[in-house]
Amino acid sequence: MKEAVGTGKTVEEAIASALAELKIEREQADITIQELPSKGLLGIIPGKNAVVHVREQFDSVLYISDWLDELLRKMQVNARAKVELGADGIEARISGHNLGALIGRRGQTLDSLQYLTTLVLNKKTEDYVPVLVDIGDYRKKRQQSIERAALSGASRVLQTGRKHILAPMTPAERRLVHMVLSDKDVVTYSIGEDPRRKVVIDIKK
């Protein structure tokens, strides 16, 4: 977060000095007056300049909205980002046309975009702020698909008594499978190496 101390013969001069140093407008600033100016006394006691502390006000939602729109423009993707403050952090939802390439195989490109967006934001903030980036409700649909696959696999294991191996998943998706089946009469564990790591569903011994 940018901040500066400004001085001047008047409070307004001090503020203008600090704003110029930070290269921001007054509405973007949080201003604290540290010292008021004084004229001095009969040339014996010198006067004092006004001193102000100016700190840039940072709007995470606006910053990420502008950053994503600029990134999409540079990528020549016909899409817009709707960004808002959610219960657990910043939520950015991208809508547009032909966004499959931006999602990538099993959401890998989307995960990379979310990681990059989180990194960019948290270079600007003092406290960590989580960022969720979604495209066309892909994450919600993917979560529902994984839950169905996990429950279907568990049902098959219970019927046949034989283990069932799910398709390769990301670490977050594998955690979801373990959580969904944690109260079922099956055990789950992972095999293989990323990015081909898979969840095995097996009968409880």
C-alpha cells in the first residue's frame, strides 16, 4: 500500500504535495493531519509547516475487475469479469463466448488464472485475501459432476465388492471425493503422480 508524508505552508499544500508524490487523486486517499501550520512568534519562534500523512485507499474489487478486464483484452478473449466481495474473499465470475480455452483441460487453465489473480491482488494488500475465479459456473458444475462420480463409484464398490478407480483429478477435486465419501462404507486413497493422480474407492475391510 502506497503512503507518503506531505508538508506545506497550509494543510492543502501539504496534501497536494503528498498526492503528487503518490500520483493519486484526493478521492483515492486516506488523509491524516499530523501537524497544523503555525506562523511563529515575532521572528523569535519559527513557524511550522503543516504535516499530513496520506495513504492510498485500495479497492480490491475495483482493482481485480480492472486487472481481469485488461488481461482478457490482451488475450483477445471476448469476455467480461464481474467481481464482488463474497463471504470468503473476492469472487470473480467471467462470462462471454467460447471460453473453453480459458478453462482448459479439467479446469487447469482456470486454476492457473485464479492463482495468478490471487498473487497479483495480494502483492497489493497487507493481509491475505482469497480470490475465487469462475467461468460460466464451471466450478459449480465440475463439483456436482465429481460428487456424482464419487457416489456412483461408491455404489458400484458396495455392489461388487471390488475397488473402483476414478479419473485423474486435481488435489482440490480429490479432497472433495474424500469428503463426499467420508461417511460411506468405503475407504478412499490416492495413487499415481500429478497430474495423473487418481482416487481409489475400495470396500472397508
